[in-house]
Amino acid sequence: MTPNLDEVRLLVDIDVVDGESQRAAAKALHALGPRWALVKGGHLRSSERSCDLLYGGPTFTSSTRRE
């Protein structure tokens, strides 16, 4: 599952604004049933870096790039 941030908000009622809320959203999306949940951070305005976060339970994998 790879929703954009607006879709994340609609699916799990979490407004992704920082790394902590991004992790919470990934866990909540994963709890809906997919094997993997990817929350992309390209639309986050709180950072000059974009961090994509992959969660498949129990650990996270992240990929960070400079915008």
C-alpha cells in the first residue's frame, strides 16, 4: 500500500507532519491488512529532506533524500 499523504489522512485519520506521525501512520496502515505500508515523505513541509518509510511489522526501513 502506497498512499499519498492526503490518502493516508483519509484512511487512518492521521495527519502526517513529521517523522513521528509518519511512523504512526505506517503502523496504522499496516494494521489494515497489507503486508507492507509505504508512507512517502515528499510532501512534508517540515524538512528539506524527504524520507520514505516502509513498514512491514516489527521494523521500519527508511530512505532519505535531499529535496
